[in-house]
Amino acid sequence: MASNRGMVAGSHNRNEFVMIRHDGDAPAPGKEVKGAGGQGCQICGDTVGVSATGDVFVACNECAFPVCRPCYEYERKDGVKCCPQCKTRYKRLKGSPRVPGDEEEEDVDDLDNEFNYKQGNGKGPEWQLRGQGEDIDLSSSSRHEPHHRIPRLTSGQQISGEIPDASPDRHSIRSPTSSYVDPSVPVPVRIVDPSKDLNSYGLNSVDWKERVESWRVKQDKNMMQVTNKYPDARGGGDMEGTGSNGEDMQMVDDARLPLSRIVPIPANQLNLYRIVIILRLIILCFFFQYRVTHPVRDAYGLWLVSVICEIWFALSWLLDQFPKWYPINRETYLDRLALRYDREGEPSQLCPIDIFVSTVDPLKEPPLITANTVLSILAVDYPVDKVSCYVSDDGSAMLTFESLSETAEFARKWVPFCKKHNIEPRAPEFYFQQKIDYLKDKIQPSFVKERRAMKREYEEFKIRINALVAKAQKVPEEGWTMADGTAWPGNNPRDHPGMIQVFLGHSGGLDTDGNELPRLVYVSREKRPGFQHHKKAGAMNALIRVSAVLTNGAYLLNVDCDHYFNSSKALREAMCFMMDPALGRKTCYVQFPQRFDGIDLHDRYANRNIVFFDINMKGLDGIQGPMYVGTGCCFNRQALYGYDPVLTEADLEPNIVVKSCCGGRKKKSKSYMDNKNRMMKRTESSAPIFNMDDIEEGIEGYEDERSMLMSQKRLEKRFGQSPIFTASTFMTQGGIPPSTNPASLLKEAIHVISCGYEDKTEWGKEIGWIYGSVTEDILTGFKMHARGWISIYCMPPRPCFKGSAPINLSDRLNQVLRWALGSVEILFSRHCPIWYNYGGRLKLLERVAYINTIVYPITSLPLIAYCVLPAICLLTNKFIIPERSLLLVKSLHC
């Protein structure tokens, strides 16, 4: 049977609107495998079985540790290659296939029976691949379905139902390895005592935008309710925690505690570091006093150049050192977050999050790496109805589209496996690289079977992805075509309509256990000649708009296609700051450090950037917050919309944003007072100011609110001509209006990613990712800090994200050159931190840190000059040091 996958492709400018449907065939059910009788295997739990001679199968001749033949063959090929008990390397037994290392053994070869051994049940190894020519048969693990499915294009389809229904679930594919899955093993569930009313404890509903004072009042009220319910709780009873009353009161206390805390650096370490900075500063002052007062007359030019270079080096050192004056560490409490917002048996109150993955060229950014990133997102430990993954394909490549389709199908099996066994990391490529010690880790036999079956599924998935990559190496002259003969809309990456495909959805995407999966959406914005598309920054702004129309998560998290979730708790770590009642309302983003895989032992290209990520960023966190580094960052959507932070009356007083490039503090104008009223209005209520019906009728009936905020003309100039998107900008807690028409949402989503949507708006100037530099991340974070927002540096013990680093010198040099070019572009722009926004709320040391970031490429010029000076002195016999000093040096040398 075929399933329908509707992809909307259209152009707002050319009035094109079609839907691409994706067909697939349901595979035939697989075969089940039964174990042989005999002694029990200590790895998978099956019987060990007997050998060809009828004796009990023995894998290790040293200790005779009971292991069945399938486990023995698996460990030799893909495992630790040694006995779990005595750690002796497994030797090749008669009839076993060869693996690397067998040539060192002195046993007699058995080439005739190498691939024809019989197990106790008469079946060979299931993972063994057999093929003839180019037709690959995956033996008993074959999926019995085509490896490459081409979607067909049909025009004029009626779009109906919810957005998730655009991608209904395919029939479940029953894996032939399902015999390894034990359905009788229940999923661990925490048992809740039904006699206890947990709704009476702590917070029932916390509005994270309310003032801290209101939050404390509500907590005191809840405390009084618990006290009235348990009168002995304060007067003795079980307050020590030995009974139910003590546990209830402990739950109340935990709910009131903060979700994170600052861990100061020990004073003995920090003060010593500060003393060293001050001593070096004093020494520099004496050094420059001597250098300036003792010029070299006969080599005045060389002396002047050397002094200028030395002064520049000293200034660079100062710019780098003083932002590190007050470094801090932070600690999160995930249990308190769950107790406050995600309690067992109650609807989760965690805020929805939209996750962005950006990619351009699948031949330079391997689809398998992107697939692993997407899989780690779909398996994240967060409520599935509150997670949406958007993949931006800025190259409109059919290879990316097809690989994402295969990823969505594999996710139906991978996600329940990850959540059932709580594995880390949840990117299969990196998870299966880990070796397991079955005795030390106390692995359950049922898990061993499921893990082995899942690894075979992943190997088949890799084969299908690699087949797609091989096919995409040679593009047909007429371009890619669909099954019905129509052309792929993105054949010309510089001239194509916008395309949106919903692969998984909350009602249409189910895993093999029948549970919902997070939403997975493919987006390729419209490209037309003659328009400025602004590369990655433009693609990210398109994702902001399309996600606001379809899901409108309160927070956004962006990662590069090669940065996977190394920790499934990453979103919860960020929410400990974002949903904190006191900290969240003024936090624009939470930045995670970058960690990399595949770096050589000596890190010859300095990919780890230890000083920057482990020292500099901690220092900035103690001032106003770390810089945005382009990936692994969770944003407050309201900060990206250009709004100022929601602050108290006292905090609003100094918040004057200077629009000009320079200038002093301005007087309070009418626009400032309107801005103040708007922020106070956003503080009092988080409900949407406009609903859809009123917007379609021209926003009638909201004249008072509109006069307090902006006129309709100002709204269109700021956000663009999309009433649906404009309405979403006022929904501070996310979500879409319940009465919206899904078809209109899809059509509006195509409209907001059209290439002309940003014309005559503030996108890229004051809203979203800021244009004007190839390092748009630095510029975007700087604009938010200038408005008064703070940022947080989250550095948990387990790195939340890991990525791929340049592995050769040319790639590393290109990367550094791009960073330097972006910094120079900011240096000569109106957003230069040296003169921009001195009337705003950017703190002085934060400004110093940004100045150091953009001027560091200029250091290359005095560095080259200073290195050339010794050679010039030797050639001209003129020196930059006074003769008196030279004589003193010579006398000391003698």
C-alpha cells in the first residue's frame, strides 16, 4: 500500500502552489530466528548450542565462558574481539569467517568451510552480506523494499486536515530481527500513589513572564494550602521525611528552589589570577615609560615602528584579559525543572521548542552526518508534542530531500529504542562506535538482542543513504525528475520556488510502538535571480518565519548539520535558565560550548579552542553573557523579534536604545514611552494580542491595544505583510491559534519564505539574524546585548553537543580566514562596538570583549612588521634599542 507525503512547493511572486506526494511500499514481513538448545549464553541469554561434532560450543578456550555462536561471531567482527571474562582475544574457530588479526594465528586454515558453518539451529549468521554483481541481498535482514524511492509530483491536490496529517504514518515495517525484541519486558514507569493529591503541592501553573513578586505570592498561597491539608506538617508530624507529610513538604520546598545557581570560582584561584594581571600591567607601564623616554635617534623610524607595535600588543592583551576578571560557573537542577513543569501524571508545562538544522551542499556536508544530527534531535528527552525539527536545505538538493525521507523512516525504529533503554548519545553513528563491557556494565540480555538488531537496521540505513549519494554524483542533463515525469522543483538552486515537506507530525508520525514522534519539516526557501539572499543568515530568518506560522515554539535552538545532540537532556538544560521566573524574562539565549570528535591527540590545528570556550566564555558569563558562536544555542524567540527584555520599572529607566551609530544619552521621547508601555503590557499578559479573525478583518476592535503598540503600517514595515506571522509575534509562550485553517497555514508558510518577503522590512537590520557580515553570529548576539538582554553559558559535565572539526590544514585556514573576514566587516560597519550604542545597556567590559573580537585580525599587521624588524636591523646595522642599553648588555655578557 502507498502512503501519502504531501510537500507544498510554491512561489508567492509567481502564484505557483503545488503539492508533492511521496509514495512507498510496505515491505513483506521478515522471518523469525529461534535459538538452539543447550547452556545459557551470558551475553544474550540464548542457549549456547552445540558445535558440528555435537559437543557444547566453546568460544574461549582459556576460561570456557559460556557464549553462544552468534554472540561470538558478532564480538569478533564488530565488538571488543575478546572474552568478556578473561579478556583473551577470541581465536577463529572452524567454520568462522575471517576478521582482521586472524592472520597472526598459527592454526590451520579452513577456507572451504569459512562461510558455511552451521549453528545449532541450522542457520548461518544473520548479518552476513551476500551479493552477486550490483544486486545486494541483505540475507535474512533484508527489508524487501526498494532502496531508492522517488516522490511523484501531482498538481491541484486539495490540502486538508491538520499540518501533521500532511505526512500520515506508513504501515509499520516489521523487522526480521524482531525475534530479538522481548515485548513482555515492561517499560520502567514510576509508580505514583493515587492517594496523594500532587496538584496541591508546589506550583500548579507557573507563568514564566510574571513578576518574581507575583510568583512568590503564589508559592506562599500553595504553601498555606498544604499546611491546611496537613496541619501537623509544621508542628511535628513526619517533618523529618520519614512519612508522607515530610515527603509532601519536601516536594513543596524543592518546587520553590531555583532551577540553577552560580558557582563562584574559589577566591584563592581567582585572586591569584587577578594579581598576575595587575603585576603584568604595572610592568608594562614601566616598560613603556622607558621605551618612550629613550628614543633611538639614528634609527628613529625603526624605533617608532617597534614602539607602535609594542603598544598594539599591550592593548590587545588588555582587551583580552579584563573581560576575564570575574569568571563564573553555573549548575542546573533538572529534577527541580521536572518537579515544577513536568510532573508524572500531569500534562507537561514545558515550553515548545523549534530546532533548526541548516545545510547547503550535501556533497560537502555528508547526508549521513546530517541524518545522525536529525535522529539525535528526534530522540531528545523532551515531550514530543513540544519539539519540532526544521531542516533548511539552502541548496534545494533532491539528495537532501531523499535522505531526509529515509531518516524519517528509520526514526520510527530508532527513537523508541533510545527512549526505552535511555542510551547516550542518540546519534547512531557515534553510539555504535562505543564498545560495551557486558560484565562491567551489567547489560541485560534483552538489551543485547535489541541493540544488535538495531545495529543491523542502521547498517542497512547507511547502505540506502550511500546508494543515494552514489546516484547523486552524476546529475542527469535534464535534471532530476519525479516518478510521474515532472521535474524536481529545485533543479536550479539559484531559481526555484519555495518548498515545504512535513515528514513527521504529531498525529501522522508514529513510531513502531505506536507513540507520537516530534515534527520533522523540510524547508527550502525560494530563490530568484536579482534578489539578495544573505546566505546562512537569510536561511535562518526564513526558518524563523515558517516555524512561527506552523508551530511557533516559544524558543529556538539552532545547530549546524554536523553538530549532533551528545546529551538527550540538552533542551532541559537550556530550559533551566529560560523558564526560570527571575532569569528567563531577560535572557536572550543560552550558549553551549563546542566540542568536537575526530581531533588528533595533539590538536595540531587548535580546533578545540580551549582558551576561548573554557576561559573567555566563562569570564563573559560573569559580565553580561557569552557571545553567540553560531551553533548549539537556544534563543528566546522574542529576542530575535527585536523586542527589549521584559524588565521592572527600575530596569526600564536606563534602557534607551540609540538608533544612530554614535551619540550620547537622549531624553525620554514619545517613542521611548510607547516602548515602555508596550513592555509593561507584555509583562502583564502573555496571551496573544491579536487573534486570527480580527487580523483578517483588519484588526478591528483593538484600537486601544494598537495605539499602545504600533500602528498596522508600522507592523507591516517591521515584520512584513503576513498577518498570521505578525499575530504569532505577540504569543510569548508559543503555539498557534486553535481556529486556524491548516490549508491557509501552508499557503502562508510558502508566502513567508518567498525571496521578496523581506523587502522594505527590518529583517536582517533589527530583527532575526543580522545581515552585513559572514560572521552573522557575532553581529546577532551583539545587537541583543545592546538592547539590554543577557545571555547564559551552560557547560554541563556531559557535553550537550559535539561536531566535526577540520581535519586538514586547508580547511582550517579557510575557516580562520572566514572568521577574520567577518570581523573586519563588522569593524567597518555601523554596528562596530567601538562606537555603536553608547546610550544603551551594553556593559563596558562586554563592549571591550566585542572590540577584542573584531580587531584581532588587525594584529597580523603589527605582528608581521615586528617580525621583520630584526632582519632590517641586521642589514642596516641600526638597532631599535639605545646604545647605552646595548653596552650594558654586552658588559653583562662578558
